Amino acid sequence: SEVSVSWRPSAEFAGNVYRGEGILPASPRDVWHCIKPVAGGPRTQWDQNVKDFEVIEAISDTVSVCRTTTPSAFMRIISPREFVDVVVMKQYEDGTMLSAATHVEHPLCPPRPNFVRGFNYPCGCFCIPLPGEPERTQLLSFFQTDLGGYLPQTVVDSFFPASIAGFYSNLTKAVKALKA
């Protein structure tokens, strides 16, 4: 599948907001199954940027506080990170499914040694049904992440576009594997 990645300066912090958009060869339900932010979900299996995902506190069926850890990346220039976010999930009448998140401090989730604490500013993914095409889904994603630590902005700017393209490529493989 093809993906377009664009970015502009963030209004939230000194980095960029990145936008990814692509059409995936699967139903919205299958795409959502692969990206839904739940403990024990398949995302840790296919997303190279998610090592672990845990729910720290379930506030309701659709709102939770979660910790995501990432492996080292970019030839180990980027150390392992952890992110603590409040996450909301929603389904709209047209079948669109949304996962949105932003960073939060939580008493049950202090920073851990061996991880750099990163911060997700408002971000999310939309699984959008395509009318008349039940086995294809538009995925629109927004990321604005402060990786924390002492990374030069040039490293961050080099990492994110390729990382987002890899996200879409690996997600496409994961949804195809569901059908197999």
C-alpha cells in the first residue's frame, strides 16, 4: 500500500506534527483489531516501535491510562523510550474508529531506569471505512512526539518519516496475515 507522510511545526512543542495517510487492503474491523490500544493486543507483534503496552488504569470501557515502551531505534542512536498516555477510543456512526492519546503523569507509573521518558502530544489514528469498498480502509494518523533525552532535532526529523512509513508497511502485512 502507498502511504503519504507530511509534517509541519507543532503548535504544542518545539518539534513537528506528522501526518500519515494510506489505504489498507483490509476491513476497518481488521485494521482496528491490529492497532487498537489494548493490553495483549497484536500491536507488540507487528509494530517495530512498540515493545510493550500495558494498561495502568482503566477509567472506563473507552478511556485508560497506558504505558508504551519502545526498543532502541535508528541504529541504537535512540535509546529505549517509555510513554505514559491517557487514551480514548471511539466509534462513530459512519463506522470510523478513533484512538486518540496525549501524555499524562500518573502516580502508578513513575519513570523507570533504562528508559527515557518521552511525551506524546495530542495524537491519534482514524480507521475510516471507504464507501462501497468493505475490504479497504483509509488510515489517517497524527503523531507529535517529544522523544525526550538529548537527541538532536536532525536525528528526530530523520527518524519519524521512515518510522511512519514502516508503521503502515508492517500494519499492511499484519492485516494480510489475519486473512491468511
